[in-house]
Amino acid sequence: MSQILRRQIDAQLSSLRKQPLEKPPQGWLRTLRKALGMTLSQLAKRASISPQSLQRIEISEENETIQLVTLRRIAQALDCRLSYALIPNNSLQETVDAQMMKKAAEIVGNISHSMHLEDQKTNDPELTAQIQNVMNDIKRRKNISLIWEDN
């Protein structure tokens, strides 16, 4: 189930990951208000708040301390919709695969260290094969949450 969900989310976010949308230096609210030629007082009236409150809200957005409910309310007054998303730097599957590799290497490394202490050191090709075996075992179990556990 989670693999299907990862594929669906990756598909939705792939275009956003390719062309990241950066917040303007003064924030979206102030930038859009000014682009629309709207004064602070005019937008404040549309949002049914005082100009001083709107000014604090714009500063709050610029400082990234704004609450989403407030941002949505002012966006509506600007005739905008708020789209909220966390955009992974890599595909979700790539993130899971990398973490799975890291976890498998950690497990094999712990075993290898114990074997080395007993004069049963394994060589690099054997370690690589063991890491792949651990990864295959994790995939078979279909319980990938264990890859996020700290030892």
C-alpha cells in the first residue's frame, strides 16, 4: 500500500520538484498586494481587519511565523487560494531506497564488526552481497518503518 501511495505522491510533486517555487523576499501577501496595486488599507478592509493587523500579518509571513489559517484568510481577500505542500528533494522512493541501504549497511556493519573481533573478517564483495540480502529481507517483510529506527 505505501509503495502505491509513494508513487502517487511522487507523480503529483514531480513538477514542483523540477521547478521550485521560492517565496518572494517580502512574502507573497505583500508582493501580490503591491502587484495588484492595492494599498494596505484596501486589503485590510477586504479582510475585515485593521491596517495595523495586516501589516503585522505581512511581517509574520515574511518571517515565516504566520499561521496557515491566517495566510488562507488573507489569500481569500486577495482572491487567491492557498496551496500548502511539502516538496521532497528527491522522489519518495529514492528517499526510502537510500534509507533502506543505510539501514542495511548499518546492520551488516554491526555484524561484520563482531565477526572481525572474532578474526572472521568479510571482504568487500561479501559485505555488498550481505547488504543486498538484508535489503531484500526488508522488502519481503513489507514493513519499511523499521528502516527509520535508530539503534
